[in-house]
Amino acid sequence: MSALEVSDISRAFPIRNGLFARPASLRAVERVSFELPQGGTFGLVGESGSGKSTLARLILGADEPTDGEVRFGDRVFGRRTQDRHKRWRQRAVQAVLQDPFGSLDPQMSIGDIVLEPLRIQQHDFARDALQKRLDELLMQVGLPQEFRHRRPGELSGGQRQRVAIARALVLEPEILVLDEPVSALDVSIQAQVLNLLKDLQDALGLSYLLISHDLAVVAFMSSHIGVLYLGRFMEQGTRDDIVERAAHPYTHALIAASEPDALDVQADVQPISGEIPSPLAPPSGCVFHTRCPAARDICRTDAPTEQRLSETHRVTCHFPIIPQV
Amino acid sequence: MNILSVQDLVVQTPAARLVDGVSFAVRAGRTLGLVGESGSGKSVTCLSVLGLPPRGVQVSEGRILFDGEDLRTQTPAQLNALRGREIGMILQDPMTSLNPLLTIGRQITEMFRYRDGIASRAERRARAIDLLRRVRIPAPESRLDSYPHQFSGGMRQRVAIAINLACNPRLLIADEPTTALDITVRLQILDLLREVQSERGTAIVLVTHDLHLVRRYCDDVAVMYAGLIVEQGPVEAVFARPRHPYTKGLLGAVPRLRDLQHRLTVIPGQPPLPGSIAQGCRFAPRCPRAQADCASTYPAMRALDSQRSVACWHPEPSAAASDSLLAATTS
């Protein structure tokens, strides 16, 4: 049973460069499909311009896809089916974003920030029921009760992220979209927040969609991983498919960059060069060919199609690296 | 031969001591990683070495020896001359150090004009193209007339390195030079720095919060906590067997790709704010090994061997000690 199923979703933004320029489009997300198992974590890893935040917005319902659909159980959201389950999605799918300061109103008390979504969704909540819910949430995220009267400015980065998590939990959601939840935090605080997210998942049976540029964080948290590059999946599979049996040269490059000694271990894998091309003018053929150490002629002209390497493991590459058994 | 030797440096605002007696040294051709979390004083230390402490912040004690000369006794004009030639710096986002209104070419060539007095425009331009080519900026002839915003973050950092190369510095201070960059670009920039270093024997101080980068690019490491260095030594030794509980905690808090754990090791609590620091060891309130004496007296830095030192009353056991412990329990 999947908590979330994304099929063939695309999002293109129309671009006009000038009055007489031919209308073009920025294809931020291109035909992406994946499943998030109930109670599991799907990790999306990618660098800037990979479309990971656009994908998050499509799943939250903050933006609509130009093609494809997002399905939560039997609730389907496509181009024309937006309204029927909108209220459900507003409650059941919540987000925790990167910058805990930017996402909290500096004027409001912590208590009001956490309870605000509940007040908006259900006006008839009794006062003491609200306070009880607040007590419970502060405890769950490990904040002292007296914090309810403080303001975001008085809190450290890690504490603010705990407030953002409490606020995301107040409506008893089923899915949390975590968009770079720890990138702004110091190492020791990062570990505290990651552990907290794992504990909450175990206690509340939540499903997570985790978005990060850091493959080590994604591997620590996720049961399944998708590797995005310029809006397309290069590779996806279980955590072990990606970390232990990576087939795409880009995944290998990410692994080499996240593991200090990996380059020495896998001497046959060359580091990649160059920079991420502009999503406005993606390369022809395979979008990764401009940086790929293994690129050949066909990669420059033909886009590869997705291949299944196993039940769970899929790669989009003309020349995937298949480990010799 | 130490290019830079900082001794008992104290940097403070009227209200608080941000750096409270820090000592370290870097030799030619070596890289020292200065690691710590936000507020640990690592950036303030570097800016003070450069003679550019933030407004309201002052170096009040200690010596900053560059090539044996104390920088604190130099006049601002002398410091300025040093910074242009002998000491280079690379900051987190070069967008803030490059002038957005001038082309990249203009910013590089003005250095040849005013510092080196090269009168010929063509000559200055040729030198700038040569520099950009050395930091591997594609098609440098055409990029000279671009503005900083037309470069990606990685390319801007290459320009910053190019400008530093032109100075041929003996000491390079790099403050989180790759933090704003994508991960696959990060390594390219650091590889480039290392290449430059091996060509010229530059001494580098790399300030970072990223322990992976320290392991990969530094020879020595100094770990800062709340304005002090708590552990120092060769990277290999410190990473293999950290002796300070804070270093050990930091290393355990980083998720590792191939090491499946259900939970990360956590350092409970948060670092103290400057000014709120009590006497005694500053890490004691968060330390799993803390005992009564930790709260009363600050442990001075002491040598463990010829290369390593630690500031802790009850350090983690050394390899030899834990091996004999293991032997005792198994027998």
C-alpha cells in the first residue's frame, strides 16, 4: 500500500525572453514517477536546478502539474480533479521547510504559531482542548512547556525547526514533505533533528518525502531514494540499490562527493567535471552527457529510456554501470 | 617553517570574549582545517588574522606572527600591502566581494594596473585571460566582459581563486569557500586549490563546518568550541581516534553513507552564547564524560604527543589504553 503515488508528472513554466521572442518553456520536472510506501521515507536527492522543490510544491498542492497525476490512496489529483479532495490534502499533507526563521512569523508566540493551522481548519475547538494539544505537541518535539510564550527570535535554529515540526503535526497529517529540513543547522543540531524525525515517524506512523542535496542525510533517513538531475530521474530504487549498487554515473559522482574515502575505494569511477547546465537550455540527448565521464555519441543525440534492473531498481542511462557478480 | 603562527589570541567585544586564547600554526605547503559550529569563533579568528575584525570587535591579546613578524604591530598601510600580496583570502560567497557593477575583466586587470603598474591595456588583458584559463574557466576571452551575476557560484569562486593566484600569496585563508556551492562543484574547487598549493607551497587555513572536507583536504585539524580550540593534531590521528568528547560527538553526529544506523549519536543541548560562559570547561554541560572537577577549572591545552594536544580533564582513552582494557575484559 502506497501513501503516495506519483505518475508521469511534469511541470513546465512558460518563459518569454522578449516581446518578439518565441515562447519557450522551462521544464522544471519532466515525467517523474515514484511511490512512497506507507510509513516509509522516499528521499529525493539532487543539486540546484534539479526540480526537487518544484516537485515538493506539486505534491503539497501549492502548484499544479502540467501533466501527470499525484495519487494519495484513492484520492487522485491531476489537472482537472483538483477540488474534490482539496480540504483533505490541506490537512493530511504538511511541509517542513529549510529555513526555520523564514517560515515562522516573528511577531507571534510559539504557542500561536503551532496552533494556527488548527484554529483555521476547525473554529470550534475548545480552549482547553487547544492547550492540551499544544502541551502534547511541545512534548513530542522535545521543547519545554514554557516556550509557548516565547517568540521565534528568542530561539536557536534547532529549536525553531522543532517549532516548525510541531506546527506541521498539529493537524495530524499522514504525510510530511521535508524540504531540506536540516541544511541550515549545525552538525550536532542536525543529528538531533534527524533523530527526532525518525522517532516521530515510528510513533505516529508518518510517511515522509525527504528532499535534500546531501546523499548521506537521505541515505540515513530513507527506505527508497530517487536521484534527480535537471528535472528528470536518473536512477531510483531502495536505499541499498542506490548506495550499494548504484548504476548511474551521476549517482556514483554523488556518492564519491559525499563519502570522503569513496574515491580511493572505487578507483575506476572518475570524478565528474563541469557545472550543472541551465534548466532553460538543457543539453540534447541525455541531459547528463555534458558532465558524464562515460558519455559516447549516442548520449549526445538520444535521450535514454528508463530500464529496470530489478523489481525495485530503475536507471535512465545508455551505459549503466552494472556491478559484476 | 611556520608561515603563520597565532599565539594566545583573544578577540572580544566590550561585552564578551569571542575568541579566548587560541594558538595554532601552519607551515608552508600544509593545510590546517579550522572546524567548529556557528558561534565557535572560527570566522572571527580568521578575520582577526587578516586584520579585518568585524565592527565593534577587537583583538585585545596575543600575537599573530606572519613569517615571524607580528601583524598586530603593523600599520594599516603595511597590512594592506601584505593582504594584496602575501596573504590571500577566499570567502564564502564571492558575490559579496566582487563588485557587481564592474566586469570580471576590469576587476582582475585593475590589480595589474594599480599594484603592478602595467600600463599596457593589452598586456593586462592577456594576463587576465591567462589567469582565468589557469582556473579552468571555459572561453576566458569572452568571459572577461561578463559581470559577476552572469557567472554561476562555482565560476565566481574560480574567479576569486584567480584573483588570489595573481597575488601569489604565501598564506591563503579560505572561510567556508565551498559552502554555497553544489556538492559536485565543491570538490572541483578544492581540487583546484590543492593544485595551486602544491605548485607554490602556499600555506592554507581552511575554515569549515564540513568534516568530510577536512578529512579529504587538510593535513592538520583544530576543533573549536565556544571560542577555544579543544583538540588539535594531524587529521588522520584525530579522526581515527578523537580524544576530546566534543570531537568524538561531532564525528558521530554526521550521517555516513555506508554505515546503517537507526539513530545518530547526539550531543545534547546547545553551545553556550558568548558572554554567558561560566568558568570551568565550556563543554562540560553537554559532555557525557564530565565530572565534578570539569565545572570548576578550565582544562588547559596539553600535549598528548609531539603532534597532538587536547583540552580536557577526562579525555577519551587512547588506542593503547583501550586495547589493554579490551584485553583485560576478554581474558
